[in-house]
Amino acid sequence: KTSYTFTSLFEQFIEQSKTTKQNSTVKKYRTCLNLLQQFAQKKRITLSFENLNSDFYERFVKYLLEDVKQINSTVGKYIQTLKTFLNYATEKGYNQTFDFKKFKVFKEETEIIYLTQDELNILAEKDLSKNLRLDKVRDLFLFGCYTGLRFSDIEKLKPENIKKDYILLQAQKTKTNNNVPLSPMAKKILKKYDNFLPNVITNQKMNDYIKELCEDAEIDEPTQTIKHRGALRTDTTLPKYKLIGTHTARRTFVTLSLEKGMRAETVMEITGHKKYDTFKRYIKVTDKVKQNEMNRIWS
């Protein structure tokens, strides 16, 4: 049996994850290991399985919050990654200390930023015939708003995934097969590009262009976001377009579908949400749903 140190086993864990995990997850694993190594060097701690007790956990969390200035939800992400690795190390027989089971993962719900129906209409009706770059970005973004597909899935779409009334694909993130019905608006976008979609650019570029597009369309309502670092709360108010990116499309689909009266189970079936817990946040967001339901049932 090969003998591994904490770091060399973590390296192997990252290598092996490349075959089964998304790039973003592999990147997160890599960043976590880098942060652990920087922490060990700075605080003169040896990274070993024996050292991973509650004292280590408290010092590492403190380092992430105070030295690296991470917010709670990001710290939570790295603690979760560390626990995933330690479960792997335990299964492989390299780790015999189980304090890590008690490591607390901070969870902080981020605000759900989505477009209202009016904002969606403004984008859809905007004349972009003189700006083909933004025209394509707009269509890709709207396609996400009309189907609830993740950007990583839109990126991977092939002509054979697109049927007459629905899209058939395997979700990139969850590896589940998904059948997504096409609404008239989604079909209209496909028709514009001969039953396909314009070429996809990188997520980073797409995010920059979406912000530019939404600024241009004056989607600029002051929008507040709240973040915590330890017990410290920071409130930031920004024009809405600065907070809009590829992920906003999926959130828009879910929120507006619920507002229009689609049942939660149906929305989850379309978006491929497996856990009701992750989905529940959307239901909380939309007071309009409560009002609509109340009026529908009691009028």
C-alpha cells in the first residue's frame, strides 16, 4: 500500500475528482488545499490527519475570516470541502481521527436576485439589431429564463437534444436525465437561429455582457445584499444590473413560474431540483405567490 501524507493524498483526491466532478468543483478542491497549505505555513502547523481536531478547525476558520477576509458562506464552502476529503481519506484507511465529523459548516442564504416579468419583457423587446454581440447574449440569457436550464447545460446543448416540444438532456451538475418542455418564447429563440442557439462564450464573458446588457436596458433598481463575516454584517446597495449573471436566468424561471401559479413539484421536475430544501428558498422569496394563491382559493 502506498504511504500518503495529508497533502499527497489530497493531491490524489483532486486528480481523481477530475473524472467525475465539474471543473468548478475541482477548482474549489484545489483552492481549499492551497488555503490549508498557506494556513499551515503562516501559523506553523503541520498538516497531518492526527492534527485535525477541534482546535485546528477553530484556528483555520479564524484564519479564513480574519486573515483571508472570507465571508461566512465561502468559509462554509471550504470546511465542507475539507470534510468531503476527510471522508475520502477515512474510507481509504488513511485517517483515524473523527473530530472532523463535528466541524460546523456555515450556511448563509444569499438573496435570490431574479428579473420581474416587466424587466424580462424590457429585455425581450429591446432592439439590438445594431449590436449582434449583445443580441446573442440576450437570447442565450432569455433562453435560460424561459427553460430554467443552468448555463453549464446550455453550453453543452447539441442539435440532437432539441426535439419539437422539449429538450432532452443529461444535466451537467447532477448527471440526471432531464426533459424540459419548450415554451412558445423559447421556441421563438430557437427558430431565430435555425432551431439551435447562438455560439456560447465563456461564463465569465457572458456575465460581463449580461451586466452591460441590463445596464443598457436600465434595469437599475437599487438592490440590497447582506453578507456576514463572523458576526460582522455588511450591507451593500448596488444597481440591480451589477448583481445579474448567468445564474439569474434559472432563478428568474423558478420565481416567475411560481408567481404564475405553476406547482412547486412541476417546477422542480423541470429544473431537476432534487432537494426540496434548496428549492424552498424560492418559495419564501415570492410574496406575490401567497397573494395569488389566497385570491384564487378564496375569491
